[in-house]
Amino acid sequence: MKRLIALVKNKYFLVTLAFVVWMVFFDTNDLYSQYQGYKDVKNLQKERDYCLKQTEQVNKDLDELNSNPEKLEKFAREKYLMKKDNEDVFVIVREKKQK
């Protein structure tokens, strides 16, 4: 018990304890801020990976459209509702069900 009291009275121990408490709770780079930054980095990495996959897919589709005229025609008909001169295009829009 005397050893514990002596430890608590030690000025170096008190300064070290105050420093640790300050760094853990009150500093601008406290543990909570570090954790939030870590989560932000992980979310941004996931978003970057998603964007890279999307870019890869778009580039693949672009190469396919540039090399295959049938795919280009199909794409133009589906996405931009283009048609030949002797055709009619009917667009069916379904209404959303309300809950």
C-alpha cells in the first residue's frame, strides 16, 4: 500500500498520467478522432474500389460497342429509344406501388 501511495505522489508518474489522459481524451488527435479517420479511410477505399470496378465495366462496354455494330444498335435502341424509319417505339412505364 505504501508503494502505491509513493507511486501516486511521484511527480513523474503524475505528469505521465496527465499526458496520457490528455492524449486519449482531450487532444485534437484523440482516440475517437483517430477511429473516425480510420472509418473514413476504409469507406473511401471501398468507394474507390467500386468506382474502379465501374470504370473497368464501362471501358469494357465501350470497347464492345465500338467493335460490334449489332451491340451498338441494341444499346442505342434500349438506352436512347432510337428507331429505324419504318418502326414505332412504345415505352411502357409501370407505376410504383404505394404502401
